[in-house]
Amino acid sequence: MPELPEVETVRAGLAPAMEGYRLTHVETRRGDLRIPFPQDFVARTQGRKITRLYRRAKYLLADLDSGETLVIHLGMSGRMSVYSHGKRRKLGNYVYDMAPDGAGTGKHDHVVFETDAPARIVFNDHRRFGLMALVDTKTLEQDKLFRAIGVEPLSEDFNTAYLARALDGKKTPIKSALLDQRTIAGLGNIYVCEALFRSHISPKKLAGAISREKLAPLVAAIKKVLKDAIAAGGSTLRDHAQATGDPGNFQHHFLVYDREGLPCKRTCKGTVKRFVQAGRSTFYCPKCQS
């Protein structure tokens, strides 16, 4: 599933074609994705201006001038591709120069948005694990999708003091604690493995037993790995693609994730190990992560 950097990369690609523009045409090709589309979805979105496009956790959010927010979750395999119509207006490096013949008419192209940028945005999802919803903008944080989501890791609110409070007394492994979306929003398996490696912390260590001295480097490592991944366009392991259709590049910079059996990239002469933790693969170096 796309994690925070992948979703942020998609948001950046969509912004030149959506933010500040009006949805001139909306088309759904089926009645549902992971859940049914909201009642009167087309009527409630078509003709509306997107006043703000942003990300919360692993969700894309588009505030509409109607007072509602369009919520998009990519799920396991969702992609959003942006095409401009002709060359009348250049939209930036994240969009194709023109919409090729048949863009938006594929078997798994489930939603098509047209904007007055002008641009065409196509949502493709062959597994249909994604979702689209409409919620009241003023009460969005109280909606069932968001009310239990924790702090954004790239915000100033995520700091050593916050993490110390969040982990205090926890008897779960640190990796599991960091993956808990109620604690930190948007973190996933890849970037937690990478951040723990960068901060020399074993993923097996109990969250509540980590000293405060180690929490500051951990916070810094989480912020840095996320920023590095965003700069690289996210990680492409299977389905993620930027709004251009191009894959992300951060997978070429993994220090520990998906490197089972390979030498540690530090000078410790250790070997990267993998084990299953809460149903997910954990990668770490047992020699330099303690």
C-alpha cells in the first residue's frame, strides 16, 4: 500500500492540474470501489472548484467550494494519472503534454475528472481497494475516517516530547508502535524499517523501553527518510507510480528494506536479516541495531 511519501508525490503531481481549478466533468464507470461511491457523487462534485489539495496520513483531500471535501484513498493499486489537453497550457513536470487517444477508457479506469486547467485526471485501480468519499469540510477531523489518526510526522507537532508521551509504557515492539496510525499518521512498513536502521534501534525492542536519548535521533530519522523518499518520488515495489506514470526511485536508496542476506551498508560487517512481525516483513541488521 502506498505510504506517506508515495501519496505526497501523487498530490504534488495532481496540484498543477487540480488545485484552484474547477471540475468541469466527472464520470464514474462503476458503482463502487472498496465501498460504494457517495450518493449523487457526480452531481456533488461536477462544477465545483477545488480550493485546496492536500494530504492527511495516506489520504488525498480536495476541499470543494461547496463546503465538502473529496477524500481519495489509493488502496493497494490505485493510480492517478494527469493529462493536459493539447499544449495550450503547460502544467508542469508531473503531467503529460497531451491526453493520448483512449486516455481514461481502460478496463480499470474507474473515475475520470476533467478540470478547466485544462486537464484530465484518471483514477485507475485494478484491485479496487481504493475509495472515494465526500465529507463535510468543517467536521472532517471528526469523520470516522480521520478521528483516530495521529500526528503528521513532518509537522512540528511530531517531536521528541510527543513521541516520548506516545510510547510511554507501551509493551509492544517499537516497529509495531510506529506503524500504529493512531500514533503517527502515514508511516508504513518500508519507512519504519529504514528509520529504525538509521537510528540504530532494533525493531524488536519494546517501545516503552527506548531511552529518551534514542528518541531524538529516531524522530530525526523518520523526518529525514520521509523527506528523502518524497524527493525521490516515493518507492515503487509493485503498483506505485507518479502522476506522470513514472515509477518512484527511492527503492534504489534502501539501506535495509528488502535487502535480506546482503551485507549491512555500515562498517559493522553484519548481514541484513528478515523476520515476520505482526504479519509484515521486518528488515534489520542485528549487529548494529540494538
